[in-house]
Amino acid sequence: MKPLTESQIQKQCVEWFRKTYPSIEPLFFAVPNGGARNAWTAKIMKDEGVRAGVADLILQVPCGGYASLAIEMKTPVGKQSDAQKKYERLLKKMKSQYVVCHSLEEFQRAVKEYIGA
């Protein structure tokens, strides 16, 4: 069986979150930073505020002394870029939690630990 792509893993995670936490689901969203784009679209998005390194998923619910939860999705062998590591360090200084998840199971564990469920 072919390994799942990052996009496929992220879709599983979003589907699970929406079903499991419907009351806070509106505060959980994806950041459209990835993907191939032509130069014109990339410039427009950069001008609109898209920023390299920002986590794939954000939960804007304060819990456990944290302001928010940022989740970077990766394949099982995926690694963070330098921009993602820089974003992680800054976000943690701002009292938010940041996690890297390589599977639906890691995502579920991270969310449950963050929310305290």
C-alpha cells in the first residue's frame, strides 16, 4: 500500500477534529501556505500576508496556559524546514503550543493533550 501524502493525512485530521469537537470547530482552520503556484499567484498571496514557515493548522482556543495550538503536518518521514523551525521558536515565545504530527494518531494525541480531554 502506498504511503499517505501530507495532504491526505491532514484531511483525515481535519475530518476527525470536525466530528469530535464541533463546538470549537469554527476556531480550527488550515493555513494555505503550501502548494505549487505560478509566480503571479504567489506574489498576490505574499502581498496578502502569506508567510513561509507558518504551521498548517491552527486552533485558536486558549488552553492550559497556551494562547493557541499550531500543528505542522508531515508525512512519516517529513522534516521541518528552517522557516518552520524559526516560526516554531517565535510562536513558543508568544506562549502558544506547537507540535509536528506525522499521522492521524499523533494529531489526535496532541489535540487531546492540549484540550485536556
